[in-house]
Amino acid sequence: MYLKHYQLSEIPFDISPNPKFLWMGEKYKEALATLEYGILESKGFVLLTGDVGTGKTTLLNMLLNDLGDEATTVKIPDPSFTNQEFYYYVAKSLRIKGRFNNKGVFLDAFEKILYSNHLKGRKTLLVVDEAQRITHELAEEIRMLSNMEKENVKLLTIILAGQNELGDFLWNDKNRALRQRITTQYTISPLSRNETRQYIETRLHIAGANHEIFDSRAIREIYAFSKGCPRLVNIICDRALLTGYSKDVFTIDKGIIKECAAELTIPKYSINRGNPEDTQKPRSKRLKPVLAGIAIIAALLAGLAAAGFLGFSFTQNSSSQNTTSSTDSKSITHKSPEPQHVKPSPSRTAGSGNGNTASESFEPKQETISNNSADRVAPIISPEKIVIQFGRNAERLPEKAVMEMERLIRIMGEHPEGRVEIKGYTDSKGDYNYNMQLSLTRANIVKKYLIENGLKASAIETEGLGPNNPVASNDTPQGRQANRRVEVEPIFNRSEPLTDSGTNTKP
């Protein structure tokens, strides 16, 4: 619909996995090289993981296209098979003829094909996409297929590609035999802000664009919406091109992206299924009717009390009245109680597992500082922590932590004098030296993200503390998960020195 408007030859942001539009950034080159190495060296099992929409299927399609006739491939798009259905699918894909009365007959025919391909110098691949859906029983059957070899050479290379929870599946004790056979693996992480820009420009160029269509501020909004997920980038860019076409504009700006992001955001409904429009109003507007009702009730009570209908009054006691009568009329004011500073309660902790974050709000707050002459307000920054939870042995910034990091980056931009302390931790399982190195690696992953998105390296300090300072018992899976964390603490200077109680002591 909009191709002619933007002078494009084809749709640039189709969400279908098309190898032609694969942007070969550094991480995709590394992933492709890892897969090719596992295949060419007959490594047996190769693992490819990444979050939803990071381009795993597109990368696999490109790999298979590149291999062409050099490999015989069985690709399983969804492994939710029974064992019998799995063997039937493999036999059909390899054009194995005949009926199989038992598994042994199938395995004999299957091995003959593997050996025949080996003699011809061809690789045989079994590619399992969406592998996080696989059952323990089928995983064990696939593991047994990997045992087929001749002259100490694996006849079958198996690629398991799936979402990040596939790692949790493989760490289940039922799958330890399979896990030990995985010799090559790669995890695709979301795009950075700069990579998102390159990704968009590359796809537009392939589609025939010869001028700038998305301006720089629009691309920043796209990244804020997508968090670097290529599929979400495609969705909002396609929607923006359509919106721009309907508005008869040729350059997509920040306003159009914001409009599209609002249209694409699925609203959250309250549990009582009330009017969805009410749940989308600002909280202050939703509270107005309630506050108005409270005010009316308070006024009625005050009127009744003044008329003597209630057994209490809003007047001061007799001693206060005597004091007031002897005082100048200008000083007849009720002294307000000293403000009590209440520490904000931490936000609800997300569920455990790889990629969860638990953080307290660290927005700038205002604290009332009182003295004898007047009340003043001095800005104070509350240096509260962000806690990022990592999965077992995970070395990738969880996607759910990205939003907290973006918020921290915005706040640090407003306070250039601040600095950030990052401390990495692990559970107590495994080798101590390995855990110390792993904790520092995790801290540096967070540091790298902050630097790539605008923070100065000189303002960031990292430290790896391994299993030290646990926040929970390492005797339970839940406790070990809580201990696998990185603590990110923004440190700001207070505008004026305060005592421990928070009250300014200056005259």
C-alpha cells in the first residue's frame, strides 16, 4: 500500500523470517560462525538460544540456505510430538520408504542414510526450532540418535534452537546426559540502540530506500518501544510507515512513533473487568470523585460538630485558648507537626528465574526541611538499588532489566555528578574462583550496556563478589536464584548535609 509513497520495491519490515533481510551485525555474525563451526566439525549437539523475536528462526533459515546441497536437513518447526510422531516426521522428511513395525527397523534405515551421506561428504542435520517446547521423553530419544557414529565421527549434527527458558529445561536433572553432549552454544541478545538504527537502515536499503525515512529521534523512540527486539522493531516500523502514508508525510518523526506505540500497546484490564477507559485515566483523575466524596463527608461532619450534634469538637482545649488570647493576632496559627519521612516500600519483586528484576524506586524525591523561620524544600536524591537476577551460569543481561537500566540512564543524564556502583554475585554452588569470575562478568555486562547507551565509563565502578554476601540460603533453589544477582546502585550528592533523621541542622 505504501511502497510507491516511499519509493520502495518491497515491504522492508515484514515479520516473516526472510533471510534476505537478515541484518548481519556483529552478534549475528558470531552466531552464524558458531553454528557453522558446530556443523563442519561434527560436534553433535549445537545450542542456539535467544529471547522472543531476536531472529533465531531467520538465522537458521539463512544457515540452511547457505549450506544448500552440502547438507541433508530435517527441520522440525514445533517439537510437540509424541515419540512415534517424531520418527514418522523424520522418516517422511528423509523419504525413507516402507513400514516400521518397531523403532529398531527405523533406526536401521536411518543409520544407513546417515552413513551414505557421510561417504558422499554431506552433512546430516536435525534442526529443532522452538525447542523450549520439547518434552523430556522426546529429548532423550533425540539424544540417543546422536550416538550414531562411524570411525569416531558423529554422523548427525543436532541443532536445538529456542527461547531462553530452554536453558532452564536443559539444567533439569532429567536432561543432564543431554546437557553434557552440548559442545557448542550461542545466545543472541537484543540489539543495542546503535544496532537498532543500523538494523532499520539496512532493511530500508534492501527494500530500495534511497533517502532517510526515519529521523534520529524516531529511531530513539523505536528503541524505547522495542527494547532492541527485532520483531517489535519490525512491527512498529511497519505501522509507522502506514501511518506516515495516511498522513501524507515522507519522513517518520518521534510523534508518529509515539502514536503507533500507543496503538500497539495492549491495555491491562483490572481484575473486576470494569470500564477499560477508567483504567487508562491518570491516577489523579480516577481519584478525583473519591476525594470529592471524602471532602463532602468531612464538611458535613464539621457542620454537625459546630452545631453541637456530635460528642466532639474541632476547637482547642482551654489551655490553648488562654495562650492564644494573650498572643498577637498575627501569630494565631496552628503549628503543624514535624514532617515524618517514611521510607518508601520496595516495589513488588518479579517472579524468580532468568531475566527477573526486583528494584526499589530511585526517582528524585523532595524532603521538607524545617527551621524556626519557615519551611524550605531541598532536593535530595535517594540512592536505592536495582537488583537484577540472573539464571544459572547466565552471562546475558535479562530483557526485563533493560527497562530499569533505561530509567537509570535517564536519571543519570539529569545528574551528571553522580556515579554508579555495580556489584555482581553468584550462588555458592560450583568452583569458588569460577563464581568470582562469573560475578565480575555479570557486573561488566551491566556496565557495558550503560556505556553503550551514553553513560561515562569513568562514572561506573564494578566489583565481582562471587558467593559472598548472600541474601538467602543457598540450600534451596529459590535461595540460590535470589543470590544470582547484580546490584546496581546510583550514588548522588545531597544538595545540603543532613543528619541521620533527615532534618537539616543548619540555622
